[in-house]
Amino acid sequence: MKRALFICTQNRLRSPTAEQVFSTWPGVETDSAGLGADADVPLSPEQIAWATIIFVMEKKHRTQLAAKFRRHLNGKRVICLDIPDDYTYMQPELVKLLESKAGPFLGK
């Protein structure tokens, strides 16, 4: 079972979309969080511990993740999807991008 954690800034558009899209994939469990102070679901050390693979939407998220949670990462694989904050929740173009960029790491 792969446990995929998706991270963006506010946990309102990109990471919740990814959580929803991949939640129906066989062999994949999903969660999402945000790194911003005003995130709907702020990232916690428990979420990092739970994850077997972590996806961030932008390079700045990888930097912030390492700065805030370095001691919790313990060699976890962190993949940057390079998806800008230009999409709405479940926007078809965003779903396609997520499937093409994260999908190969999750079994498709």
C-alpha cells in the first residue's frame, strides 16, 4: 500500500484535488495538507510519518518542507510536481497534470 501525501500552500485547490483523484486508485491511500499559516489543513509531523511518498506542488514547497520539518522527513521521498497555483479545485486540466506527473509514482 502506498500512502501518498500531497502538499501545497493553502490546502484548498491543488493538494485536495490530488487527494481526491488518487483516493480511488487501487493500492493507494491519500492525504493532503498545506504549508501556509492559513492552510485549511496545516501539515503535521504525524502526516509526514504516515506517508510513504510525499508530493509537493512547487519547488518552494520542497524548501519550506525541509526548513520546517527536516527532522521528520527521515529520508522520505519528496517529489516536486512543478504545478503552479493556476487551477481551481478538480479542474480537468489540473487532474490531467496530476495523473501524468504523480501517476507513474503511484502505479499507473
